[in-house]
Amino acid sequence: MRLATFALIVALPSAVAAQDHQAAIDAALNNHVLPGVTQLAEASQALALAAEDCMSPALVAAYHEAFDAWVRISHLRFGPFEAENRAFALAFWPDSRGATPRALAQLIGASDPVIASDYASVSVAARGFYAMEFLLFDSDISTRGDAAYRCDLVQVVASDIATTTAAIEQDWTRTHADLMRMAGTNDRYQSQTEAMRALFNALTTGLEFNADIRLGRPLGTFDRPRPNRAEARRSGRSVQNLIISMQGLAELSAALTVAAPAINADIRAGFDVAISELERLDDPTLASVADPQGRFRIEVIQQRINELRELIVTEMGPSLGVSAGFNSLDGD
Amino acid sequence: MKRTILTTTALATFFAGPAMAQEATDVLTTYANIAAAGYEDSLITAEALEEAVADLVANPSAEVLTAARAAWLAARVPYQQTEVYRFGNAIVDDWEGRVNAWPLDEGLIDYVDGGYGGPSDENELAALNVIANASFTLSGTEIDASIITPALLEETLHEADGIEANVATGYHAIEFLLWGQDLNGHGPGAGNRPWTDFAAGDACTGGNCDRRAEYLTAATELLVSDLEWMAAQWVEGGDARAAVMADPDAGISAMLTGMGSLSYGEVAGERMRLGVMLNDPEEEHSCFADNTHNDHYLDGLGVQNVYLGEYVRADGTVVSGPSLSDLVAATDPALDTEMRIRLSETMRELGQIVLAAEAGFAYDQMLERGNEAGEALIMGGVNGLIAQTQTIERIVVALGLDTIAFEGSDSLDNPSAVFE
């Protein structure tokens, strides 16, 4: 048995032809990354426009659309997302020390004039989709201080999101996509395998984030569930974010196996099961982590996502000749 | 969030030939020797700290408090260089939270300034102040804290209520007791606890000086015994040494995992970038003592030590031997050169932070909103660490450690083990 497995492993890397890697990189860019960053930039632009009337119901709808667009590709935390801390400027979460409400309360309390000049210099805790959520939905922050200042703040956060996402789109379309397509001829990606690894790492890290952070934080322990730690619970998006994230990850997974779709069959089925269980949960903010019945259902989903990640690491990775590298969740 | 890129039994062995296997074993011996020396140095310097603390408790004065602070700073020098052993070695990772947990809600331990706030949504015990309270309720149970013992700190208070910010033991708890809160915000200056916080009778400030002394003594005693334990794991016959020597593939993987995880997720991410992004002086790793610049530098140095197979001990003697660098050079000399250059570049960037801090530009000030020079300094270190992680990944591939399949993995066999 040991010998057979060894032979199989040695045989695998040569089974992955260079054109297969090229096809996978192209598919990931064309079907997932580039449409994703364009949609994010456009939805964010629409959010900034909608925020010009900060009392408008259209603002809330635009907020949800832009947040959806972000979550769908939020696992791509390298290159243009990592540069200038853009991913953090869009999404500072989890926030285990309550930095977001604290930072917003300070700005509002002081009517800090920074909003008129250089908002990108403020703490990331007061920027992006999670800060916007507090401004729109939190009962305390959304009613604090001077209404006119708060309205200005909503506008500046929205336009800051639009600026950041436009920069991401520009970086991807003008340079980074080409660096990946031309992997092997530049120093950033010294081989096609390196470009594949960056994408593969985004896939596995995205699943890890969903299982450990999006589900794991509110689950806490059986004796000490933490429903208040559910992501974006104030806007009722906790489960929606999971569903959209899983859909985005499924898209990436399909792209990476475009040259060998058979590899993706089990994985696709795994995504489908997890997504349909999330859709049937009927608990938008994961509040039921606190009751034994609901908790069990959520733990099952967490387990499915973990199994799916294992399947990808042990089946898809070796088939493609790539492994996950280090990720930002490696610390503690 | 702790994990390893490679765990458990490998089915395929890269270092299969006898010569390669011998070379890998020699490299691992150097790795274990450096760990043994590093933890022994940490122990020796912690014992010196324990003596200094005993002095402070017996004869409190400004001079003796200063001497205890100096002993703490010295103890950090060898310890920080061992952090590179954390993520690759389960035995270290499982233990590390007892000695170097951070960040902490210091109001758990002692009095804090009014601006600190009370219990928070995340942590009901954030302002417990055990030094002032001889009994308190924890998750519905009445706790007798009339005597502050190592056992009380370790078993009851540390990570109480399952909250990681409830740090009751280790270097940073001791640091808080020696320096106190740094109330200078983004201004220069560290914590400024008066020596009279340890004074007897009417001279006592801050209340409960005897209990504060009891806490400091217990925490230091625990630190020494924890380091004693870890040092023993790395000597000949120790479990940690046996674990890395058991399989050359897994051992070399552990080295690279530790280097990459510390560089990227931990130091570049959690400790450096986050502080800059939040502009929060509380996001300093050694925020009470203002020693953060040295923490980062020594973490980086630890990574370089492991790669080059060389460690300068606290007494100036050198531990060295066959290195990972030799192993990489034998496979791909250009990649070895790339790794050496990246490590040197990172050390230069981290060194610039140290020099600026030593010259009076405190790490807190670098974190201030709109401080472009500070942000550039810190991001220089972050970018160096990110770049060196990319090269570490290349080494994993070049040594063939990424195509190894596993009989099982922690996450399949025991999902909770991976996500501790």
C-alpha cells in the first residue's frame, strides 16, 4: 500500500501539463477574479452615489449590494488586495477588542475634521463595510452625536470604499492579472505553479475563514456560545455572507480545475451541500448557536466546510501539483 | 489559529538517499541545539529576573524597581529569538500561551486608569482587578483569591471565562506589574508605575501593595518553572528534540513552518501591520515597557538564526552547525542566495525601527494617525517579512516538501486540534 501510494504521488506532478496551469490561471482570472473586482468597484461606486442622500432607503440597498460583491471575492487576500492594506481598509473583522465602535464613537464625539481631508489616514477600524454597518445599523452609533456630522461620515466612508475598490480593480486589470498570466517570466510569480499556489491558497484560506472565524467565533464552546460575535449581525448578514462566500469559492474551485473537471465533481457536490444547508438554516444571524438544537445544525455545517477543505487540500492540490502556502490566519 | 503546513507521517520521503538524510539530520541537530541554548538562556535570564523581583519585594525603592525592569528587558532578548520555534512544533505552541500571551486586558490584574473602561461585551472580567479583590465570582462560582499563588494564576485566572485577553501569567503580565499602563498615548514614554506601588505600610500607593508583590512573585516563579520545563524538552532525550529528529522530512518542514508562520501571519500581520492600520498604541507588543521595536527585531533575528544555523547566546558564545542554508544551497544555490538576501533586507528594515526608537522616536509615535515616517518604517518591516515568506514557500517547493502526501492530518483526525 505504502509503495503504491508513493508511485502515484511521484507520477502526479508530471501529469499536470503547463497548458493546464495556464488554462486554470486564465479561467480563475476571467471567470472569477476580474468580473469580481469589476462588480465590486461598480457596486461601491453606486454605494458612494447613494450615500449622497444619507437618509435614503436606497443607501441600505446599495450597501448590501456592495458588501455582497466584496464577500464574493474577499478571499483573494494577496497582490492588489494586500497592497496598501486595502483588504483591511474594506473589511476590518473580526474585531475582538471592539475597535470599530470605539473609533467611530471617537470621531463622532470629537466631530473630527479629518473626514474633510484625508480619511484614508484614519484607523482601518473606522473604514470599510463593517464600520459602515455600525453607522447604518447599530442602535448606539447610528444615533450618536450630531446627525449632520454622522451623515458626512457615512458619505466619506462610502466614497473611501469606492476609492479603495477602484484601486483594486485598476491594479488587477492593469498589472496583476498579467503578472499571473505571464507567470514564469516575472519575479513576482517565478513559475506558473507559484501563481496557481496563490489562487489555491486563497481557496483553502477562504474555507478556513468560513469554518473557524465566521462560524467558529459565534459557536464559541458548548458552555459558552458567543452569538454576539456573529459577523455583521446588526445588518442580518451573518449567514448571507457565508452563502455568498461559499458561492465565490465554488466559482474559484471550478476555475482551478477547468482542465480536469472530474477532479472538481466531489468538491462541487460538497459546496452544494454546504450552501443548501446554509440556505435552509433560517437563522440569519446565527443566534441559535446558543440553543442545543440550532447549535448542532451549525456545527454540522462547520464540519462540512472543514471536510471540504480537507478534500481540496488532499485531492485537488496534489492533482494540480500545488499546495497551500502560508496564510494570514497562521498567527494566533 | 495555529497550524502547520505539514504534519504527521509522510508517505514519500524527499531526503531519501542516505547522504541527504544524514545532511538533513545534521541540520535538525543544529536546529535543536539552538532551541536548547535559546530556552536555557531564557531560563537563566528569567532566574535573574526572579532574583531582582525578590529584591524589589523585600526592599522596594526606585533603584530596585529599575533593576527589575532591566532584568525583564534582558530576559526578553533570548526568549524572543525562540519564537521561531512556536508554529512548527506542537509542544512549543501548546505551551507558549502560558509565557507570552498577548494582548491582555490588564484591568484583570491590577488597577487601571479611568479611561480604560469597565467590563466589555467581549470580556466581563476586563476590569476584575484581582489584586484589589480577595474574592470574586467567575462564571457563577465564588473564587477565593485571598492568597495569590502560582496555581491561582495558572489554573483559575489565566484565560478565565475562555477569553484569551485574560492573560494572568507570563512576560506581559509581569511587564504590566513592573511598568504599569503606558498613559502617554502616542507621546513618548513608557508605563510609569511608582516604586511605592510595592512599598510597605503608609508609603504604599495604588493599594494592596502586599498583594501586588505576591502576584509579581507568583507570576515570575511560574515563568521560571515554565521555561525550565521547555528547556528540558530540547536537551538530549527531550520530547521536542525527539519529535523533530524522528523524521527528516517532518523536521525540516517544522523549521520552515515556524519561519513562515512567524514571519507572515504573526509578526507582519497580527503584531505590526494591525497596529499601524488601527493607529492604536495598545497594539504594541510590549506596550507597558515600550520594548516593541526589540520584540520585532528579535523575532526576525530568530528566523534568520534558524536559516543560517547560528545563535549568539546570552553569554556571547556561539551555537552553530550545518544549516538549512547549506541544505538549500546544495539543491538550488540561487534560491539560497535569494533567501539570505531577503532575510538581510528584513533585518535591515527591522533594525531601522530599533534605531529610530532608541534615538527617541517611540514605537507609539510611529503608530499615530498621519505619521507617515512611522508608517513607512513599520511597513518596511512588514513588506520585508512578506517577501521573505514568499521565498520560504519557494524553499518548501524546492525541497519537495509540498508534494508529500499524508497518511492523515490533524484536521481530519481531530478537527479541534488544528484550530486551537
